[in-house]
Amino acid sequence: MRAFRLAYDGRPYAGFQRQPDVPTVEDTLLDALRELDVLDGDLPPGYAAAGRTDAGVSALAQTVAFEAPDWLTPAALNGTLPGAVRAWASADVGDDFHATHDASERTYRYHLHAPTLDDDRVRAALDRLAGDHDFHNLTTDDEGTVRRLETDCARDGDFLVLTLAAGGFARHLVRRVVALVRAVGSGASDIDRLDRVLGPESLDGPEGVGTAPATPLVLADVTYPGVEFETDPDAAASARGAFEERRIDGLVTARVAGDVVDGVTRE
């Protein structure tokens, strides 16, 4: 068995997990394996992924594992993957390894555009949400809502980079946490609202918490005790090149939009 680290730009995809009639990261990966004659059926033997990411969510360290031939390196896999998906590291793992169940921690980063948010209020909200809680009001899941959450926050210019880590995350939990923290940081909600959200009563309607946008969210790391991933230099260089192109495209798009904003403002 071999585990692969995958980085991907989630914007062109309807999420990681396979779905009918829409492009997904998993479909893209499986198509690449078929092109390499590694897969002739539905899934490779032993196949599993660290987790599902929503439509638009990107990843640095999504992890998939399956029975792979010795020659299948990250660089070889990149030969049939599109630029939006890049393998960059791998590790040999035991036959009983399961990429979903064996993960001890998953870490997400959210790049929150926050020039007007109060950093102290944001940090106070994150501190209140950290620790062991039942997050049933921050997910649509009925089970697996009790989690131990670790939180962190760092200011980077006009952005606050929020880091959330846990053994696992219920559906939409990260994005609802971000939405709640943003509301507190902007002053739209008071800090006491967190006590109501974390309380036993179900909150619906105006009291409920919506989801923050998906595109600023990145699956940053997945931890497996005892597993050490080795970076493939050629594959890593390919990933850096592919995502540098995307970074430049984003800067150009922002500059053009800024030109329009400035022009309309002058008028």
C-alpha cells in the first residue's frame, strides 16, 4: 500500500468525493489511474481518502492510499493529472492502513478577508470555541458532533488566517465556525451568542449559523502517527509551478477588478 499527498485547487470541482454528472477531484484522480493502467475497475484495492472536501475547497495535504505498483511515484501520477491537481509526496504504509480511519488529526486553514474585523474579538471567539464541545448547532450531521477543537489565528495584512484542528470534522463545521467568528469579530454578534450556539438547545431560523464561503478554505494537513511522507522533488516542483500560475492569475484578476472599482469610484 502507498499513501499519496495531493494538493488541489478546489474551485473547478464540485468537491473531492465522486458525484454523478459533475467534475470532482476524486473522479479526476481515478481517471488518471485508469490512463496509467493502474485501475481497471471502480476503485483500486484498499483505496480510501482522508476525507471529503466541499465544492470549492482546496487542499495541500489531501491523502489517498491504495495498492500501487512500485513505479507509481507522485511525479508519475502528475503525468496524467491536470494542473489543478498535483501529487507531491508519498509514503509506504501497511496493508491494513486506512486513509480515513487512521488519521489522528485534520487541520484546516481559512483565509478570512478581515480588514474591518476586530482581532481581539476574533481571538476571544476562537478561544471560546476551543476545547471539547458538542457542535450540533454548527453542522447538519446528527452524529459525530462532539469534537475537541484546537484553534489559532494570525493576522496577515488584510487577512486573518484561522487554523482549526480536530480528529475529524462534522459536515460544514469549519465554515460555520468561521461564519460565527466573523460575526463576533465584526460586532454583528456578541460573544454571548457562542454560549447559546454551544448549548444543548437546537437553534434554527434567525438564531442558526450559516456557512462561510468555501473558496478561502484549505485542507492544510492530515496527521498519521508513525507515517512519514517523503517529498518527491520533481513532483513538488511541478506543484509549485502549477500553483504559482494560479496565484498570478488571481493577482491579475484582482488588479483588473481593482481598476474597475477605482474607475467607478472616480465617476
